[in-house]
Amino acid sequence: MKIEVWSDYVCPFCYIGKKQLELALKETGYDAVIEVEYKSYLLDPTTPVDAVGSVYEDLQKKYRISLEEVKNMTANVAARAKEVGLDYNFDDMKSANTVKAHRLAKWAETEGKGKVFTERVLKAYFLEGAAIGQTDVLLSLVDEVGLSRDVAIKIIESNQFTMEVEQDIAVAQQLGVRGVPFFVIDNKYGISGAQPKEVFENTIEKAAQEAGLRKPLSMQGGSGITCTDDSCGI
């Protein structure tokens, strides 16, 4: 059984939703037997590849509001993130084009390190203020998760894994995905947004029972918000 997750590395609710899903899988006892596969999605494909401006400035321009209003908005999101153990640092967050990060994630997946790389990029962006659109930053993350820097450089400088990223986005369009995170459970059930953990638990239990999936022996017996192209639901 598989859960597919469409997300982008600059979507604050994607990281929150990821943590909610992980908690739900652990508490239902299916974390060791359900595969989670991350799919690419671009909230804003027009973001310049060299963008490093403040997220606050971007939000001011997008919503045409004051800096004070932006900080109030992001404070609410930070509070939501803290509920799942994430300390968002909006003060240091920067604009980022995430195409390179998605391409590297596709490569990392072929090396058996897709999940660890995805988690490291999200942590770097939301908790550490890293400019994840920049090559040098991405290469340092590649080093940290034990992947080859030389291979990563070749991928970044080529078009490798671009097709895989575009295929994910095309499938999302076919599914009618209008915002992320978006979860498809066993190719039957869809969950849109960073829903409460209980929503994930109930859907996982239902899909697993219908699929005849058994929990490991040790476990037996025992409002959603999305980021869209036009808005991040902040």
C-alpha cells in the first residue's frame, strides 16, 4: 500500500502535513508497512532561479498588505507548526525557486535517500532560513545526507530528472490538484491540506482494512489548509 504526497519545499503547510501524516502512520501502527512517496509540485514556477529576497516582502507584494499584517499572518502559521513540533523561522525565510531541489530529490530517491533528503530540505528552509534555491546550499544538504556532490553537480548542470518532476506536476493537474499538500492513499482516497491527524488516521485505517493490510504483530490489539498557486492559505 502506498501514500503519494504532492508538495513543494516552500509551502509551510506541506511540512506541517508531512508531520501529521507521519504521526498518524506511527499511531495507527502502519508506519513500517505503508510506503510514502513524495511527488513534485511548484507553487510558483515563475520564481527567479536566483531569488533570495525576504518571504515577508513577497507576501506584502502578493497580498498588498503591510509588513505588520504579514507578520501577524505568519505568526499564526508558526503557531500551527509548533503544534507538530516545528519551530518555523519566518524572519529568515527567503524566496526560492525549487526546481533544482525537486530534481535532486528525484535522484536521491533512486539512491534510497529520497525521504531523508526531502526532510533535510524542508528543515533547512523553514527552520534554518537556508536559501534552498541556491546551488551551494543544495550541495551542502547533499553532503549532509551522504549523497555524491559530484553527481549532484552534474544533475544540476544538466536536464536530468526534469522529466520526472514535470510528470508529477502533470499527474497533479490530471487529478485536479489545486493546492498542496495533497495526499493520495492507496490510489483511492484523497486528502487535501494539512488536515488534523485524526483525518489521516481514519483514512489510513479505512484504506488498510479494505486492502487487507495487516499491522506488524507488535501493533495488533492496540481543518485543512493548503498552499495554492495563488495563495498559501496563510
